[in-house]
Amino acid sequence: MNGGNKEGGSFKALAKNQLKFPETDLGIRTWLKPQANQDGWQHGGGPVWGWFSYDPKLNLVYYGTGNPSVWNPDIRPGDNKWAMTIFARDVDTGMAKWGYQMTPHDEWDYDGINEIILWDAQGKKLATHFDRNGFGYTFDRTNGSLLVAEKMHPFVNWATSVDLTTGIPQKDPKYSAHEDTSTKNICPAALGVKDQQPAAYSPKTRLFYVPMNHLCMDYDVVEAKYTAGQPWVGAGLTMHPGPDGVIGGFMAWNGLTGKAEWYNKEPFSIWSGALVTGADLVFYGTLDRWFKAVDANSGKALWKFQVGSGVIGNPFTYAHHGKQYVGVLSGIGGWAGIAINLGLTEDSDGAGAAGAYRELTKWNAAPGGGAVNVFSL
């Protein structure tokens, strides 16, 4: 189809004059069937499990869909629509106003469920999304026109670029995944350059503040037959630090240019959300127990406090009797904490989390106890 794989290897996306549109029933016809199963799309994944945004003037709700199933991509050749897709949908009728598939024929579990942040600039109604696949996107949210699609960090290698005319990524066949093959050093790893922890936008600086993972992976694909009621995966992985030598980062991003204004390395993935205030302070938490504030314009570290456990919660702020407070829920958990909390030790355990986050045992006890930490500004 338009941007996926054919059996035997990747191929370059078609030019726009070769595309046929509009096309009907793509949610069925883009799930081909090399195995005996006659209805691959019926077991095809694409779940909705992330964030929703709403524009009351346009009466549109925006959300993303998850990965296609099974993880073995050779079982489902084709674009696998409408997995990995951002939808804008009319709230009253449920009809899609527009949709955009970020990773056609996903081969690496790059769920597209991360938040879509609505903002206005240069007289346009915009929407920006930082995807697990490592690209940051800005759309005209009225019609889905793709305005920006740039790598969030240069280490992203599964695709060289995204064609703004067609919206199709130019995949690098070196990093494609195939059955009975171990593909090395795919960047990012399955948890993405950014996972579901939300970014923040400041109308003062007009920048986005983005928590990041900095992990690559080795991906092993195996045969996977579908059996109703049984696990169906077909791949395993191990993860390792990206070329910066760390496994995390935090950046300020310009949604009009698709460029980072500043980028700070972090020793571990940032699994908390971001919070930016009117005083140009940006707050976030780390897996090694720090709650931090940095300058929104420069990224300079201003303050930090070590809490009782790793942070995967989202910072919040409120006022009481004329005083402003900021807080965060700490407590190691989620994908990053699964190895600690379950005592997993092999590199591939927990879909690679045990190997990637082994050092966290030096900073966190198991199980990770939760606590609310509140500070005055």
C-alpha cells in the first residue's frame, strides 16, 4: 500500500501522483493475510488508550490509536490502517473529519496514542503531537494538513524523513523487522522517544516542553500463530542507551520550525509529565527520584528536590489563599518500574525494561511506594 512493507523488505513510499485517493475500506483492505486467518484486521489492534483533546469551536475531538497486532509485521503486510493514526472526529456524529497515519505498517510497537496539544499561531488553528516513533508533528487542526514533521532527536533512524506532501515516512530498510530475523540498533526502542507522559505548551514562550526517552533496541521477530484467548506477540526485544550515552532527555521544541530550542541530557528516561508556569518555570520528575525546575527559555537548572521514589506522575499546580503551590505524585512503576517491582532480571524481561532500567535499583526500593509531594513557590 502507500507506505508499508511488502513481503521480503521495505520499499520507498510512492510519489503523490502515484497514490490513489479517496479509497474505501482501507481499514480492511490494508491488512493482508499471508497466514490462514482470513480476517487479519479483526485481530489487528489499533486500540484507543491515550489522551483526548477537544476544540469547542470546531466541535472536534482529537485522539490517537495504538499499534497494530501482532508485533511480527510479516503476518500483516500492508499499511494496517487505521492503527497509528491521529483522528479528528465530530463529537455529535462520530464521523471523522480527518485522519493521519504516522507509522504505516508499524514494525516496532510505536503506538500513536500520545496527546495532541491544541494551540494557535500565525492566524492558524494548530495541533502538535510528539509521537513514539520519534517525530514531532504540527497540523492545521481544521483539516489535517501536515505542516511540520521532524525528528525529535537525530538518533531516530527507522525513517530518514517524512514527506510533507504525502505525509508518508521514508523508511530505512536497514531497520525493518522480519520473521526469523534479529534487527540491531533500531532507534527509538519500542517505548518511543516520547511515551504517554504529556508534554506542556507555554503561550508566553510559544514553546513545547517535552519529556524524552533515549533508548534504542535489538528486535527479534519469531513465528506467531493466532489462537483465540492466547497471548499473541511474535517478537522480543532488548534495549540499550542511544548515541548520547544516556537514556533520557528533556527539551524545548518550536512547533512551527520542528526544531529543539534547547535539550538537556538526563541519565534516565523522563516518565513524568511536564508542567510550565506563567513565571517561565518548567517542572518535571525523574526516575532517580528528583523533582526539578528549569528555566523555560534556556533549560538552565534552577532547583531540585529528591523525593521518596521515582516519578512517573504528572506535576500539578494550584493556588490557595494567594499562594501558589506545585506538587507531584512519586512512586516507581509502569514500564520503567516493572522489572524492579516484579524482580525481573533478564535483559529481555518486561519487554526489555529489565535490562534498560537495571540501574534504577540503586535509586528505588521495590515495590515503589506512592507519595504526594507539595512545595510552595
